[in-house]
Amino acid sequence: MDFSTALRAERLVAIIRGTDAEASFRTVMALLEAGIPLVEVSLSSAGALKVIERARAELGDGDWLGAGTVVTEEDAQRASEAGANLIVTPGLGPGFRASVRQGLPVLAGVLTPSEVCEATAAEATALKVFPASAMGGPSYLKALRAPFPDLPFVPVGGVGTAEAAEYLRLGAVAVGVGSPLVGDAADGGDLSGLRRRAAEFKAVCS
């Protein structure tokens, strides 16, 4: 299954940004075990590349494992070498362009109509609307979809279960969720809360 198909099927990307590499790895595995197969590890996390390498070795080649906060060409190269087969960027800088050249699926950070046009022209796989909450949340997605009704938007930033349901109702192909889903699990917190929240988000996104 290619990433576009997986994204539309799952409708949820989990975003891990942690201060503890071991806890971040455990969080990746717990999310996958909870039935959330699209997981992004932000490169701003402690030991992110090692977390990706370790998770890839555990998972094998078939699963989607993303590297997020890919900003530079070096970020893109190192993420790919670590085993990421999905790249998530905060914007349309050198990391975005390098990832497209590498032939990897890219969830590209956009906010304005001009950025939507640029990302689409560069063949981004999907469009990460970030920071969605700061721009008005679901109302901004509704406005953005008016001139771009068929593009694959994925709102990210401040997405709880209520917002996720509204974004999906308004035509987002998926949502990206960080702390409202992960909580403190990637900082060494309890995984039981993570599993409970994962079930709640899966119910909304299924």
C-alpha cells in the first residue's frame, strides 16, 4: 500500500516529539501495537535518528515510519539512511526539496494558498496544514479547501479528538496529532494513558 492510500485509510498520523530516546522508542512500538500504523518521529526529539533506526530494525521494511521536522538537505539524507520511508516537513525549504528528489513520500508543511500551489507543483504527497490551530482551526481548513477542494490536506497543531472529527468532516484526508495523543509517553510517562488515547483517536478517525 502506498502512502497516499495508507493515509486515506488510516486518517491519523501520530507525532512523537520526546525528551527520552528509550521512551520515544517504546512509544513508537506502543502506537503500532495499538493499531496506529502511521508514526512520525520528530528530528527535534532526543536521539531521534537512533529511535528511527531501532524501530526500523524491529519493524522490518513493510511499515511506514516517518521522520518529522525535516528542514535541511542533511536532515533528509540522514532520515532516509536511518530507515525513515516517510518525510514530514514544517515548510517548503531545502529538506522538502531534497526529500522529493530522493523519491520519498513527503507530507509537506504549508499554510498559505501560495505554499499549497508550490508544494503541489513540486509533487508533495500530501499537505500538512501547520500550525492549523493558530489560523482558526477547522474554519481555516474550510476556507483553504474552497479553492483547492481535491487536495489532500492534513491539519496538524492543536488537534484533539473533537477537532479531529471536525477536520475530517470538512474534508481533511487525515489529521496529525502530537501531544493530545502521545501525552508524556515519549518523555518517560505511563503508556497506559497513551493506549487509552490511541483508542479514542482511532474511534474518531475510523
